[in-house]
Amino acid sequence: MDYSQLNVFVVDDDLSMRSYLRRILESVFGLTVYEYGSPIPAFKAMVGVMPDLIILDMHTPHMSGFAAMKIINANEKLRGIPVFACTGDSSPKLIKELAKLGIKEYILKPFELQSLIDRLRVYFDEIVPKKQAALADPNAPSGTGFDASSLDMELTQSSTNLPTEES
């Protein structure tokens, strides 16, 4: 299957983890990967590019993955995007919380490479036909973004202590 039209956002504050996931996704699936150290710049990028899947670290600076999921769930354009949580915590409490947030899968760090590839392939195999159909339909809504004013409002409403600039 051709995955080259897919866009994946990897949101993790650990640069080596982001780079590792990018290399895996690009070499195995041939898709486009966008890397972010926090959900804030990832949301800002969604004004121009919508991801087909998000791999989201739950513990990132400036905004946690939990806060990011609240924004995703509250936004009509984002709530259909599959999200894989990436975490080192396998506690039953966390797994229950992830399910409540609508997380499709979680990746436990450190992960077994082949298992991750197999799990991602299942989602990509579902996403590709839908994306191809949407691209072929001239009446389908644009695959890009939600508007910047909507984003600013959602980021502001999600937390009153977010920094005004990325660090």
C-alpha cells in the first residue's frame, strides 16, 4: 500500500525519540513526518497541514498530552484524527485515563520496534483509502487546517498559563 500521502505528527519533548520515530516512519512507510517538542507548535502547524495520525507524548513542557487531547476532542476537525499516546507509564490508572481521552493506542517506552510497526500499519491501512477517496472527491472539505483564530481561542481556553511564545 502507498503511504506516501500520509502526514504524521510526532510530539515528544525528547529529541532523540522524535528523530528515532521519524526515521522509522519515513523508512518503513515512506510518509511525511513532522516533529514537535510540545503540542503548542503542533497545533499551530495544523493551520496549514492536518495530520493523519498523531504520536503524542503525554508529558511535554508547556502543555501536557492530556491538555492537548482535550483540545483535540473539543475540535470537530481534530477529533477524528487517531492519536497514539507515547509514555513510559503503564499504570492501570493511566491506561484508564488514556481510554477516557479517546486515545486509540498507547506506545509504552521503550517499545519493541516490530510491534510498533505492525500496530501503525493497521491504522495506516485504514487511513489510506479514506484519504485517497477524500482527495479524489472535488466536493470534499479541504484536508488543511482549522483557522488560526479558532486555534488561538482553543489554546487560550485550554489553559490560562500557557506561554505566549515557544521556547
